[in-house]
Amino acid sequence: MVNKVGGEILRLCIGNKLRILNGKLKGDRKGKFTSYQANGASTVHYAKASEDLLKSILGFQVLSLTPYSDHCPITLKLQSSCSKVQNHKTSREQTLDRREHSFATFLWKADSKDQVVDALSSPSVHDRIRFFKLFGALLFNG
């Protein structure tokens, strides 16, 4: 079933030659749901890519629910080709650079959950959420 917003997403994809990757790639062939609510499960998070980018996509996955959300994280694995760049950083700086730019790992510490909650509770985040709600309502409701 496709609701009004889903129809808008489909028209956006068709008009811009984008392909929805959910349910079509290695890692999510069955098209798993991404949102679990009291009234049911649905797919509300999508990965989209241009036709030209499709050949560089290695996989797409809907991850398991976490205790922190009723929405599943999604991941997209892209092929890349990087030339070796010579730099003059120390090996510790290079290790830190690799950590910062790695999607495979992240540093989660004991107080990370509290930091996320604090950040999401900040007035600036609330202002941004209000802006996006207003913008989304104008975009989809005309």
C-alpha cells in the first residue's frame, strides 16, 4: 500500500531517474520493514540512487531494531576507488584519520547515550525539528 507521501516519493524518483534500493539488493532482497509502531510495521526509510550509481552499489541492508528507537537503521555499501595519496602525517594522525572516515566502526563510550540524549534535547535541535516539520508540511501538502 502506498500513502500520499509514498506517492510523492515515487513521483520524485520517476522524475529524477532514481531507483529505490530497498528490497532489490544483496542484504535486503525481501524488503524488510524500517519502522515498527503500535499500529503496525512499514517501510518509511529508503535508499535511492541514480541509474549511473547503481553499478557502484555493493549492498543495502536494513539493520535490526535497537533499544533506542522504533526505526531500523539502514546501511548502503558503495564501491570506491581511491588513489594512494602521499602525506606527511605521523602514523598516529593517519590512524585517527582512518577512524574518522571509517563507516565500519565508531567510538561508543559509556556516556555516549547521555550525550546523544543531551544533544537531541537542545533548543537548537528542537528549532531544526520545527523547521523540518513546517518545511515538510509545505512541501507535501502544497
